[in-house]
Amino acid sequence: LDDEVGVLARAIASREEALRRFVQRESFFTGDVSHELRTPLTVMQGGLEVLELQLERLPGSERCAPTVERLQRTVRDMSATVGILLLLARRPENIELEPVDLALLVRDTAQGQDCFSLELPESREVQAQPALAGIVVKNLLDNARLYSENGRVAVRLDEHVLQVRNAGRIPEDLDIFARGVRARARGDATPGGSGLGLSIVKHAVAYHHGTVQLESQPGKGTTITVTIPRKQS
């Protein structure tokens, strides 16, 4: 049609196509960058293993051991993040879901850390991609621990709703789920982290058709509530 409705329809279709191409380019870029990072990370991981063996034969190696261990831990975390980015570069319908015990996942993530107070059922299964579910729990707990003002974090799981609460307070003008946003940890002079943690959480939960809600009030702390459906349509 050549009237206003036809013009509007063509404009909407053109805009929709431009957005589709943009999303596709973002997905391809994320996948390509992740693939490119895998090779140097693998080289670094192998090199650190060789270095660790060589240091054991040298005098005074115990002074370097903590540094090598920290480098190994960082490389492992980076490799895991790259794997998650590759998953998020896929279309949601191409991600295979399977039963994941969310309660067990929280216990394993918080194990050995006294700062966490857990209120969990014995078992609670949801339909999820295991690696994505794992990074959601890990990033939520790490973020809450890092930014808690009293060093305590309360974690509660009820049905398929996970709540993580700490004594921290988020500024009203700060979107902590935005990509690249980094807050200052308690006692730190400079911000730490890559700013991807909670952004990945938001995307991973969306891939499971779940929701993320944030509530932060002065004097009451901050609560992040994540809902992952027990069954996916």
C-alpha cells in the first residue's frame, strides 16, 4: 500500500531487519573472539604446568608457588568464561537442557567458605544447561561475597527460586547487570573484575526463560532473586 499504513509497515520491517542483522553480528563476533582466545589460553595453561614442574627442582621455589597457583587459577577461570561465551553465542533453541540439581550446585560452589549461610532443600532439579547454571550460581555467590559490607551472604533456594542476599548497597544510578559495569569492592581502592559477571548471569538466565530481580535498600542490603523454570516448554 502507498498510504500511511504501508509506509509505516515498510519502516517497521526495515528496522526489524536491521536489528536482526545487528544481533547476528554480535553473536558471530562473540563466537569468533571466544574461539581466538581458546588457543592462547591453552598455551598458557600448558606453559604454567611446565613451569610448576621446573620450579619444584629449584631452590626457593616456595616463594614463587603462590604466584604460579594464582596464574593457573586465573587461566582456568578465563577458560571457563570463554566456554560460557561460546554457549551464549548460540541461539537459545540450540542449547541442550538437562536435569540439574540446583541445591547441589549451590553447596558445591559455597563449599569451604564460611561467609555463606545456606537455606537449601536436600535436592531441587531444574531443566538447565549445566555450564550456564554453574556460572550463574558462581557469579552470583562471588559477587555477593565480594561486595558484602559485613562479610556475610545468605543464600536461599525455594522450589526453583534462588535468592542471594548480602549487606551491600547498590547506588540507584548503577545498572549492575550492564556489560562492563564494575563496582568497588569493600576496602578496595580500585574496581576489580572484568564487569562481565552479572551481565553473563542475566543472559544465561534469559536463555533458560527465567527472570532476574534486584532489590536494594539502605540498611536492609541487596537481594538478587533468580527464577529458573523447573520445566521448559
